[in-house]
Amino acid sequence: MGLWAAVHAERLGMQTLLVDAGRFGQGASGGLLGALMPHMPDKWSVKKQFQFDALVSLEKEIAALEAATGLSAGYRRAGRLIPLPKPHLLEIARGHSRDAETHWHQDGREFHWHVLGAAPVQGWIDPSAGGSGFVFDTLAARVAPRALLKVLVNFLAGAKHVRLMEGLRIDGIDPERGVATTSEGDIRFGRCILSAGGDSFPILDGLTHGRQSSLGQPVKGQAALLKTNVDGSLPVIFRDGLYIVPHEGGLVAIGSTSENRFDDPLSTDGQLDDLLIAARAMAPILADAEVLERWAGLRPKAVDRDPMVGAHPDHPSLIALTGGFKVSFGLAHRLAEAAVREAADMACCFKLPQTFTLASHIAVVSRKT
């Protein structure tokens, strides 16, 4: 989210310093999956419309950055394949198909939620997994997380208005004085966008007086990267929290866990082993695939799961850009644009869902307290 914010700041000609305590994207953004999954098309809402618009627009945004840098982000609208093991899921899927016909279209482009008796590709998913059929949606996509980070950083390295600084930890932020303190001296700012993943929450909690509950927490996720002879154009397989994501070069990412309690945020364990067993059963072609990497990291989960964006109601010079949990890769470009335009006192061509605002999250915590 911070990198996307810097991209939008550069486009608007805003003098910007982007600071990271470590390397850009070393946290959850530097993971393996890169699945860009839409919400179910039923019970349509402002939130689902925002996500749909973001997922559609991301393709053009990435293409522009790839053209500017000459690099690939590993983006492909490959679709998503969901097995239906039970008869009642088939009826639900047919309802979702009708919902997609109503809602999944924009500027002449239509996306579909196909309900099929058999998988649309041979030799990818175990046919027995779909005892009652399969869903194939044409909206879902994937991106290679680390390749996208490289594209963003490369674009910003040539920026005229943005400076990049890695390895500098922010020890404190005083929005009233417009000062961020570091071991190497103070950084003065007019507006500060806070996009530090799960580390954002303690800072925001410290500025939100009289509330005992936190605005969010880090949630651990584990994933793995496999190498085998798999076509990178195959659809993402999804079922009950299991993601199987084909990438270019015969790579396949497997994930992910959601752990609210953990001893070591960066270690992998038997939970990832269980995911690998499930993935190999779901896609037998992966049975002998080599595991190149086991990965674990922390994702920022705001108090009500929605992204957390916007000015602090008591400290308007501080703007949050965090949360998102599992949907950040598909929304980050839009959320960052909203945050940057708020920092610049400029109108935005779209409106954030009200539940995405920092003020809304603070209100939720206040009610719980």
C-alpha cells in the first residue's frame, strides 16, 4: 500500500519521502500467493462494488507500470476454479451465476460465474473433487507478489518527486507537531500516510485515547512455492481456504493459514504441511512437485476485517492506509489513491465504502469498549 501511495504521489507531483524500517515489501507483500479473488456476487453491496471496480482497474494500472519499467509483474486474469463436492452447493452456485450476470460488468466488459458439470481444463484438478460440478469464474486473477514489488520500486527509483529510504525505523509520530522521530533525526511533514501493515495499529492505538481495544492485529499466514511442469495460464483453484495459484515458469503457490495466535511469526510448521497434503490431493499433478520455499508472514487485520483508510478524526494530518488482511493486493492501488488525494485535499473520482474509513474503525472499537 505504501508503494502504491508513492506511485500516486509521483503522478500528482507531490514531494514525498517513503520510509521503511526494513526493505520495501519485506512483510506480507513479499509473500508467494498473489491471488486476486473477487467476493461472491450475491448480496451485492457498496463494498463488493468497490472491490469489483478495483479488480477490473488493476489490470490497466499494472500494464502502465510494466510499460514504464519494462518489467513484468506476473499478472494474468486466469480465472478461478471452485469444486462443488455437495449437491446443495450446486444450487447456491447457480444463484451466484445469476447474480454475476447482474453485477459483474463494466464499460462493455462482462465477467462470468460459470457452473459446469466438469472442470474446464483436463489434468489440473481431481475430477472427484467436484462431485456436484465446478464453478469457473472469469473475474479472478493472479499476480506474482515479488515481481509486482520490483515493478513498483523500479518505477519509483526513477521518480522526480518521491525519495525512497529503506532501513530507517520510525520510533514515533507526533501529528500535532508534524514530526516523525527516528534514530537519525526528526522527519518533518505536512501530511503523513501511515502504511506499516500490522505495525500501524499500535501507533494508531496510541493516538486514539480512552479506548482499550486495539484497532487491529497481525494475523499469521503460511504458504509454499512448488516447482513442476504446470502451465501458468491455468486457473487458480480455491476451496475452503485452500489456494492453489499457478504462476509463470512452472511455479505454483500454495496457501494459506490464518493464525491469530502464534509463537514465531516467520516460522512454518505442520499447518503448512497439511495445506500441501490437501493441495496435492486436489491437484494430483503436484504430487511429486519440489517445494522451493516455505514462507510465513503477518498480514494486517483491522478490527472489522475491512481495510483502514483515511484521516484520523482527532489528528487530520495523519492518514491511515493499512488493514485489508486478505484483499490488499486487489485493492491497494485504489485505497492508496484515496489516501493520497485526501492528503492533497483533492477530490477522488470514486468513493470509499464508509466502513473502510479510519473513523468507522475507531467507532467500532469505541462501541466494543
